Amino acid sequence: MVRIIPQQVSETTSHKKSAIVGGPKNYRFTVLTDGLIRYEWAPDGIFEDRPSTFAVHRDLPVPDFSIKDTDGNLEIITSRFHLTYNKEEFTPYGLSAVVFNHTQLCWRFGQDQDYAEYNLGGTYRTLDRIDGRVGMGYGILSRLGYASLDDSKSLLFEKNGFVAPRRPGPGRIDGYLFAYGHDYREAVKALYAVSGSQPLLPRWALGNWWSRYYAYTAKSYLELVDKFKEIKVPLSAAVIDMEWHLVDDPRIKKAGQSGWTGYTWNKKLFPDPPAFIEALHKRKLRVTLNEHPAEGIHSYEDLYEKVAKALHVPTDKGQPIPFDIANPDFLRVYFDVLISSLEDDGVDFWWIDWQQGQFSRMKDADPLWLLNHYHFLHNTQRFPNRHPLIFSRYAGPGSHRYPIGFSGDTVVSWASLEFQPEFTNTASNIGYGWWSHDIGGHMLGVKDEEMLVRWIQYGVFSPILRLHSTKNMWVAKEPWKLPRLAGDIISNYLRLRHRLIPYLHTMNARAAIGGEPLIQPLYWEHPGRDEAYRHKNHYYFGSQLVCFPITSPQDRQLRLAKTKAWLPPGRYVDYFTGFSYEGDTELWLSRPLEQYPLFLPAGSIVPLDYAMEPSNGGGNPEGYEILIAVGADGAFEIMEEHGESQGKAAGDIDWDRILITYTQATGTVEIHPKFQPEREEALDYHPLSLRFVGLSKSRHLAPTVSIHITHDDSSITSYDYYPFELSSGFNGILLDLGEVSVTADVVVRLGIEDPKLDLYNKQRALTKLIEPIIRDAQIEYAHKDAVWAVVANADDRNKTSKSVMLNQLEALDYVNPNLKIAIAEYLK
């Protein structure tokens, strides 16, 4: 029997009494953190202490605050805000708050809509059939420094674990004021404090997912997976869309049903479902089935009799069993009989494809939220030794507790691609950090390999990479079905996604433990800069990378696409070229199809899987390649698990850790592992390499490597010289240490102090970056000569300033302006 009591709220208490400020009957305030306060109005004087679907943890450490209470006025003061209240029914003039250091406008109750333009957005339920933009609702961040969240209509958890609507009666108010100024990260952490943290995703979920609405057979699906293996492109999840169940069976049509809902395997396509899923598991893929539950259970379903018997429904006339997710009895049978029986075949998790509105038989109970919550709870209980997972649409604030999000059936268009990065960025403003989009688009649109490549490139640097499309016979996302250039580029990027999993899983742990989503808009780090708000599509991809998506088609003459970026203050290096940039500037970034603007700030350290062609499943790597961007001190700690750590919460896991530090002044890298004993025994030695992105193999470079191994008896074996291979790479230098003991402390000294990002001088930039741009341009040869004369044939090029060359280029008014833009990026 599946327990309904939700583990995450079963031990939750409502408040600490010391945090409550209340009147004789109608109002109550609860100071939850120094920047978060709950405000309640109850006309009947009955306040709500039960956890809500948004606020599951109100029992937080009490912050310092003071109270000034007189007959006609109440003031509550923390280190972040000063709230004033006239002790009457809440109104804009009676309840207000000033956020310290943000005094241009104070918050007034009920006036959020008047200043909606300042809210930085949240996220939206679905992108179904959307071609371009859609309203993204409200998050808990605003340029004004405050935002409120209305929780007055959310469901409440009962002691038995089920939910109930709010008490009847008009005028009840239950709201939360986030008053963190421009300290956006802390505001989101406060959201997680009261609403629960993002759960740790299973590691494999960060790899490549294959999904398509298509009538595969078991044989053709396995052949597809094997073809990916043949071309050395790894996968980690197999998504089986609705054709797994009966769709066109005559009994369905006789019953007057659409065929969208189904719980009986189509044996013509999948004659032996357990064997099929076992075969996918052997290939290291996890399996999810698509579910549209709205039409209930009908007499043609294999499990109809068992479900009917469990619900005491007569079956003599074959009457359908309605889908009633708000009924606890139906809910138990739905999971214990229907869902569990299919999971006995090997299903790992469910794709819940609910599109039938926001109403159920219970007041204010959105079926989507109920499905998400109880499916996630069921997955937790059904597979206690795994990290739980579902795949479903967003159902409102608090939905971050039920990853992963399915954004819906998007239209195949540049407009859809243009919108997705911004849509994903703002979701972090409501704590929703794990969107999965239909990468490449789902439906309608026009065939465009360039758009597909750019979309998949974005997918590599988005939370979840899931290739998906409709059953149209002309749609292809398999690399081998595409023109060779597009197919090769896509294959390389899909391999890169799996190589990034050590970094991504560490960011996964940071999200679950530290309350920082993987994707963060630029303004989280630079709230005082207007440029950070203007460039809505650009974002921090974890703590060490910055991404500038290309979401518009290339200039056909130049075979280059561009995006206008703002580089925050600092120094940066492009992962794909090794070219370095000085920040605090806006500039155009132009790229051929095989390149994407992914930057490492100076001091960044990014762990990759050592394998250039990782295998299926996204498991722990056998070794690491460490990317390092010199120019500033840096530190990064890799976090890995043993399997899935028996389903433990992120904070309870005994993590394997590898601390990597870089000291700029001395050009020194230190690596200090702390593996659990089981991992040490399993690995013993692992391959290790360091890639210094943007650093040249100059004659001054003289690396030395020291290895120190501490044994069980505390003795130390040291090697002051250790053999290594030093080579120039496509984006810097690669120092390969070969096989190194997993317990070894490693110290690498570059042999130069204060090393610079120096891969490109003027001449190298000219020959390696600028010349290929001009050579590939499909323009008149005379135009090429004119441009080359400016950038290469100056009397003394090394003394010709960048500004002079820019002015000379600009004077060539007959030359394609995008060519001049592309060249300007690399002038030094």
C-alpha cells in the first residue's frame, strides 16, 4: 500500500511562536527570515497553521527583529525592512514596508500589479503550441527590491497527508513579502527555506534524453539506441511516448474515446514489455512512459477488473471509471494497482502529460499539482534507493519540489528558440530550476538544419537535454539522418553534454544543498547594471560558465550567426576558441555553425569526464579533464556519489570530493581528493589531465608536477617529478598526467608567475580567426582585398591601434556590415 503522507511535510510545524506578531483577532504577521514575512488577515480570527502546497516549512530559525506597538500602529523592523501597519483591514495605505537601501518606492499591500513591469518574472505552465513569447507570470524578485506572493488559495496539507481547501468565507488573506532588495540569491534561498529545497536529481538525468512521438516497435527502438552507440553518442534516458499503449484499438473507438489515455501495452508494437525495458536497462538507459490520465480507466484496459474491484465499482455493464485524482480512494488504487503494475514491467518514472485544465472536484485543487505531488511521492516510496523523479508541467509556486519540468509542445521556429533561454532564466526567479524543453521544437514549422543545430547547442547548456519531435515522417533529429556537417556538429555537442556531467552533477548538489539553481540570469550577480537586465537570454551556467545563446539565423554570405552580449566586469576566455576578452563591455559575438559562445571567467575551474566519447548512462567518470582559465584565483570542489546513495537527500550523502584550487600569483594548481573507501577500492588509479584554456605553449612555460600519496598507516609517498605529456590544443594547452592514484594530492606548477590568457597575439588572431572569416565569406573578391588591406597590410600592424583599424573598416561602406562586426571582435 502506498502511503499518502508526504515525507517532506509530515513533521512540519507551522510557526515558532517567538516569530509571530498578532493582534487580538484579525491580523497576524510571522517573521520567517530577515527578509521574508508572512502576513495574514482572517475576518473570523481563525488563522491557518497547516502547511500549504507552497509553504511547507514555516518553522524556521527566528531572525533578529524589533516591534513598535501602539494603539493605532504596528511596526516590525528587521535588518532588511521596516513594515508599518495601521491594525485595520489590509489596504495600500494601511500596510506598507520600506526595504532598506531601496527607498525609491515602498511596498504597499495590493499594489503589485501597478508595478508589474519591475517584476523580473517567474515561469508559465506550458509552452504548448506557443510560437514565440508568452507571459511568464511573477517571481519573487523585482528591480524595486521587493515582491509579494499570494498564497491565499493554495491547498493545505492535512495530518493524514492528503490535502484540503482553505476555510470558507470571503476576505481571507495569506501572503508573503520578500524584501531582499537586490540580493536576489538570498531571496530565492528564502523561497526554498519556506517552500522546500529542490531535490537532488539522479545523475543520469543530466545526460542526453531521446524522445519522440512516434509508433516505435521494441525492435526499432532498440535499433535506434544501438545506432547512437555505433556513432559513439551517449544516451541516458529513453522516453516512450503514448504509442506504447493501445491507441487505435477498435474497442477504444467503440467506447467513444480518443485513445490518448491508456494503461495497456500495445503488444503488436511491444510484444514483451518487461524484456524490452530490461534491454534498455542493460544499455544503461532509464525508461519513462507517457501518460495522459484524463479519460480514466475503461473496460478494454487489462487492469480494468482489478481497478474496479479495488474501488468497488460494478463491472457488469463495463462502465468507465472516471479519473478522480481529488479522491483519496481513487488515488490509492491509481498508484497501488494501475501505476505499480506497469512499474513491475520495469518503468522507472512517469511523463505526466496533463492538458485538461486546472479544476477538479475539490475547490482550488489543480489536478496537475495533485498528479505532480503524489507521483513524486509515489516514486520516492516505490524506489527508496533512488533519487525520485517525475516529468510534468509546472503547477504553480512550490512546483520546484517535483522535478523535472516539461514545458510542452513547442512550435518549430526561430521565435520559439529565441524565447526559451529567457523563459528558462526567469524560472529561477520562482525557484524552478529544472525545465526540460522539446529541444529542436516539437510541431509545425519548417525544416532548418541550422536552427536544429543551434537549438541542440542551447540544449547542451540548459538544465535538461531532451531531444523530442512529433511523428511527422519528415522530421529527423538523429545525427545520421542529417547532412554530414549538421550531424557531426550535433554528435560532438551531445558527447560534450555527457562530458559535462561531473560539473553538472556538482551544480545539481549545489542546487539541492545550497539553494542556487543551475541557471542564473546575469542580474543575479550584477543587479546594479542595466545591461544585465537588457540581455535577457544570457546567463550563468552554474558557478563557472557564462553562456550567450545564438537564437537567430546566420548571415548566408558569411556563414556566421551573431548575438549581442554584455560581458560583466572581469576577463573571459571562449571555451571553443581560447580567445580572451576584457569585460565590462557590450559586443557582438559572431560564430560559425560549429562554435557557440560559452565563456569561462578568469579563475574558472570546470571538471569534464576524461573520456572524449562517454558511454551511456551518465555514470561516474573513470577520470577527469579539468578546465582552468588562468588570470585570477579560483577554486572548485567536485562532488560525486556512489551510485545514487541509496536515495538519500543531498545533505545526507557521504560525497566523494575533489578540491581543486588555482593560485594566480604563482601559477599553481592543487588537487586534493577525499574519496569514500569504496570508491578508492573500485578505482585505485584514474586518468587525469589539466586543460589551460586560453594559455599558449610559450618558451617560458616549464610545468612541474608533484604527487603526494598518504597511505593507511599515514606514511606519505612523494614524487617531486612526475611524467606528463604537454601539448597544444584547440583552445589552449593540455597537460595529461596519465594514470594517477585516486588518493594522491597533486600540485602542478606552470613555471611562470602570474600567467596571462595569451593564446592569441595580433598575428595569431589574424591568421587563426580573422583570415578564416574573410576566406569563407561569399562576397566579392575585391571586398575581401579591401578588408584584408585594413587588418593585415598596415604599414606597421603591431603599432596600428584597434580604434584606427575599426575606423578604417567602417569607412568601407560597401562591405557587408556583419563582416566588419565579426572581424572587430578579434582585433587586438
